[in-house]
Amino acid sequence: MLKPLLTALISAAALALPALADDLSIGHSKGSEDAPITLIEYGSVTCGGCKFFHDKIMPRVEQDYIETGKVRFIFREALRNDVDTALIAMARCKGPDKFFAITDAIFEKQPEIIKSAQAGKVLDTFLDIGAEFDINTPAQFDACYEDMDIRLDMIEVQETSELYELRGTPTLIVNGEEKYVDEDFKSADAFAAYLDEQLTALSETPAEQAE
């Protein structure tokens, strides 16, 4: 019974892709809804480039741009493998207030996750991460992993990605424009300079932009 229902839901979502992509309530958000820049990241919690962005660049973005009302950040999960799916299900399991705390813990332990997955013992690492958030047993983890509401929300996020040419992770959508990994990602300073350029362009009048 579930498979026909899921197929119907996915088909309905596909027909509404433009509306989904414009719906900034989809995903996991930080910052003011009135911020001049909306930065959407399609990222994977098992991706090394996403870990670099999370560890080296996002702290600066949070401090200087999100907390100051200049940027609204939305994370949308890009599920590259079964481990991604399991980890995001766990991150979603405790509600939106805990999502970023859990993904922070996941990124911190990303090397351990990869090693334990290769050794066939990844559930132990999942529970090691989950213990801080009252996900202590295989049964509790399975309850998160098998939660149909969580799965449908994850499908909704995946449907939005179909409007974009995701060449890899992370891919950013900055005020509707796709931005792939380039020189602006090499350091926090470089990315801050990129955001400053965007903010300056937004503040210019049409006449100034034409010069």
C-alpha cells in the first residue's frame, strides 16, 4: 500500500516543482526571513567538500552575515547514499530546533562515520552521535529511520533539487542563482568577500549597476 502512495505523492510534487523551489519553508533555516541574501545549500553530511564548507566557512558566515541579518541560510539535504539518508533521518527526528545541533555532531564525526561504514559497523557510530540527543538504542534509531513523515519531507527536499543543475556538493543557490565550488570557497575570507560583493550589488541603484 505504501509504494503506490509514495509514487502518487512524488508525481504530484513533480508537477509543482516551481512552487516547491520558491517555497523557502522547505529545508532547515537560520537567520532573518527579511535578509537581503537567501543562501540555500544543497549539501551531503558525508561529503568532504561539505565538511570543509561547514567547518571552515560557515562559522564566519554565521557570525558576520546570519546573526547580523544580512543572510538567511537554508540547508537542503542532498542524499548521495544510504548513510546520508540514515543520518538525515536521525537529524530530523528531534524536530527543527535540534536539526543543526545534530548535523554539527555528524560533521564533527564524519571521518569516523566513513571508517565505520567501511568496516560494517556504522550503526555504532550513529548511536554514538545520537546518544547526546536521546537516540540511544537501535530501536530508537529505527523509529527515526522508518518515520514516514520524515521520509516524505526528505522527498520534498529532493524534488526541489530537480530544478537546478547540481554538479556536486555543496551547490549553493544565492538569491535564486546557482553557485558551484570555485575560488570563493577556498577560505572564509574569500567567501566573505563574495558575500560582500553580492550585498554591494544589491544596494546599488540601476544606474550605478549600468556604469
